[in-house]
Amino acid sequence: MSKTAIIIGATGLTGGLLLECLLEDNRYKTIKLFSRSSCGIKHSKIEEHLVDIFELEKHEDVFDANDVFCCIGTTKAKTPNEEAYLKIDYGIPVAISKLCVKNNIDTLVVISALGANKNSTVFYNRTKGRMEEDVLKANIKNIYMLQPSLISGNRAENRFGEKIAKIFMTVLNPLLIGSFKKYRSIHPRTIVNTMIWLANNTYESGRIPSNRIQNISDRV
């Protein structure tokens, strides 16, 4: 069966890599992209929808696929206004989950973050925790919340603090063993491998912390 995938956030680091992998995956015939700006790639598989990402519900008629991948996200440095941050990291994934229910889409994979907790005193973690809880309430058949630790790899935008953290983690990673493995930095390719595997295999729905993302990817 030829599948159709939807990617939200294909212009980002992980979303862009996911797009590249799906373009090479023979199981997928069509890849629908919803974003404000073009990914800049011309390919027969790509069906690009340049829309207001905060008004996805207006495009319900074309939001139809087998698998939906949500790679959207921002940072405090990039979006310091908490209301704007909430609209992106909470509002968009929740809107996507509602569209999946309306259009009978069985598989939704969302990139969240390690430390997501609706009761956290940290706004970032609390927002991710609230998002996870409300998206999971949608009761989609196959729904996965990936909780990666610090994502390695080079982003298009300059994040000085993140670059310093990545250098530090290359030294610290080997020391994080046992229950601390989930705090190791993780490569975006590892996340992408796991996202695609989850969309095409049977696995228990729910939250998947960074160390389990790594374990699943190692199977591929």
C-alpha cells in the first residue's frame, strides 16, 4: 500500500531530515507539507501547502493522510513572549490532534521534550506537559510522544547557548549510564529513524523518553 504522510515543521532540523528520509522511502507516495514558507525542495512526492500554521483547521479538507508527523517547536530565546510560545508549542500540536480525529487518521507522532511535565515550575516543561496530556486525550489509535534530550546536529539559526551545551554533552554522554542514559544528547537521525519505525510497526502508544528513542532506532 502506498502511504501519504503529513509533516508539520519540515523546515526545521529534525523535520527537514524526516522529509529527506520519507522522500527515499518507497512506502510513501505523497508527502504533504503544511507551513508558512516553502521547504525549497522540488519533488514529485511533495504536496506543499503554504498556510497560516495557526489556522490549520481551515484546511481540514486537505489534511488527509495515513501518518502525521509533528516536528514543530520553538525556544525561549527565539520566542520570549510566553503567549506566542504557547500558541506554537501547545496550540499547534493540539490542533493537529483534533484534525487527526476529524479525518480518521490513525497515526500521529509528535516531538515533545524530555522533562515535559504539566506540573513543572518551568514554563517550557509545563507547556510541553500540558500539550502531551491534551494531545493524548484525542485517543488516536497510534499516538506517540517522543521526548528527546538535547538534539545534536547543526541548525540553520544560531543558538549560542545550545552550541555550548552540545560541546559539553559530547564529553558528558559516556558518563551517563543506567537510569541517566535518557539525558544523553541525541542525534536527529536517531529521532527520525524512530518516528518512521513507529509509523510502520506496532508499538505501545504513549510517551517515549530519549533512551527508548535510541533503543528503537538501534533496531532499524
